[in-house]
Amino acid sequence: MEEAAVHAERDDIDEKVIARLVDDARTTYADIGDELGLSAPAVKRRVDRLREVGVIRGFTAVVDLDVLGWRTEVFVEIYCAGKISSDDILSTLERHPEIADLCTVVGEPDAIVRLLAADTQHLEAALERIRSEPLVLRTRSTVVLSRLLERPRA
Amino acid sequence: MEEAAVHAERDDIDEKVIARLVDDARTTYADIGDELGLSAPAVKRRVDRLREVGVIRGFTAVVDLDVLGWRTEVFVEIYCAGKISSDDILSTLERHPEIADLCTVVGEPDAIVRLLAADTQHLEAALERIRSEPLVLRTRSTVVLSRLLERPRA
DNA sequence: GGTGAAAACGAAAGCTC
DNA sequence: GAGCTTTCGTTTTCACC
């Protein structure tokens, strides 16, 4: 029941602290505290604990890939040959820098990958590189037209 | 050619500043400056400009959904009836809080959605709610086993 | 969880190349 | 235009209650 223990350690105030940091990772502890009726050190202690426990994994900048010039985004379903472990999938695919997301799935494919590339030429090269991996049997790609909604946490 | 101008305004140093902030949004300007041989105010001016231009859209906390108790993640392909606009898709689907990502695609489905739910019961309810939308003809779901890799920027 | 002081950081000004 | 240094207000952080 150690999982229950982890959950028991979080309360409503933690939820609000998390929500505030998801909204803006640079919010000051004092500002969060004002909204919640806590002092800045009290908020910091909660954030420190949430990071230690692993609820908060880190803080990152949200980059507009379109502005950056990385305009091409594709979902690629990966179909593998025979029985493969997720370790194998990770070790063979993590070398490709165009992969933004990778997860193993239950369903028809073995894994789903989100590919980011500068343009279609770049995309084609990356796809061919991935397809040439011995592990990969075949792929099914779906090109993204536009990203309508993005909510890091629902 | 204003788009080209935007691109011309970014140089190698900007790239490194962005990379550093993607890695940790709470890195101080001084730390970034030390790595790049700049002073803190110089770094701040770059970050301010990158935010104004829109390359950096904001800063967010990365939350471990598994630890939070939202254990169920699914990719859902949405197939719509006839010709629909992306505005229609957004307005009908954005009301469902379980949707974490939504993009229109070119391929067999019309849109791909990433669903987050607390458990399978929650997931089932959300899926039925989405399927009952008049806009939605059919769906194809792929349940995520484990998220192996996550790189906000490649 | 709060308080207060010390250290670190961020914001803005003036100056140099 | 881009950067450096100084200055000052704010934030973080740590002790202790």
C-alpha cells in the first residue's frame, strides 16, 4: 500500500500549487502563497516535497515549434517483428533526435511515436532512418495539419 | 518576408538559451550566461525578445500523471461525417476535460486526440461522451502502456 | 506552518564598444 | 544593436519558533 501512502501525502492545497506551476512555472512562491493563504516558505516546502516524491518532474519552457521553423509533425505507428521488450524499443529509437514522444501501446501497433521535423525532406529522411532499423517491421504515418488544443494536464 | 525576418533574428546563442530553458525553466539568467559567456542582463534581454516574438510561449511544470493517479492514457483517432472545419472540431471537443491534445491530421482519420483519465471507468465514460457527439462518426483507440520518452523539443 | 535575516536573483538605468 | 556593470527592490532560502 505504499502507493496509497504517496497519494495520501497530497491534499487539495498541493493540487492548487501544482495547477499554478503548470500554468506558469516561474510563478513566485509568494504569489502562490497569497492565493492559497500560505507563506512563501510553506509553498516552497510543498514544491520541494512534490519534486522529491516525483509528482513534479521538472520545469520546462514551452517552445512554439512552428515559429522555430520545425513545421512538420507526424504520428508514426511502429509495428515490430515478434516479441520485443520496451527496453529494446527505447534503445533503438532514442538515437533518432526527431522523436519527440515515444510510448508502447496495446492495440495493433507496438509503439506510437511523435516525430518533429523541419520540413518534409527532413521528415522523409528521419522516417527512412527509423524504418531501416532491424527491429521495425513496418510503420503507419499520420501527418498533423494543425495542433488545435494543448493541455499539459487535463 | 516577415517570417524570414523572425528566423534571421535567432542565432546559435538563442538556440542554446532555449535549450537550457527547455531543460529547466527555472534556470537563472546568470547560470545560462555563465555557460554561454554572457552576463545575466544580456540573457534576460534575449529571453524577453524570444517571448515577445513567440518562440517561447511560456513556462510550465512537468507533472508525472502516473504518480498523480491519472494512469490511463489513450490515443483516439476521430473519424467525422462529411466535410467539417477545424473550428467545428475544436468547439465540440474542447468541452471534454479529458482531452490533453487535439490536432487535425491528413490521413485516414480527421483528428487525433490524446485522452488522459484516472482509470478505465473514467476513460470509458469519456470515450462514450465523445462518441455521442453528432460530429463524430467513429473512433479508433490505442491504449498507452508506458511512456518511454518525452522530449518537448527534439 | 509562520517569522525574520542573509544570500541570491531579477529589473532597470547608464555607459562602452 | 548588443553587451557589461552598478544599483535597488524582490525572491529565495535557511535558521529558529
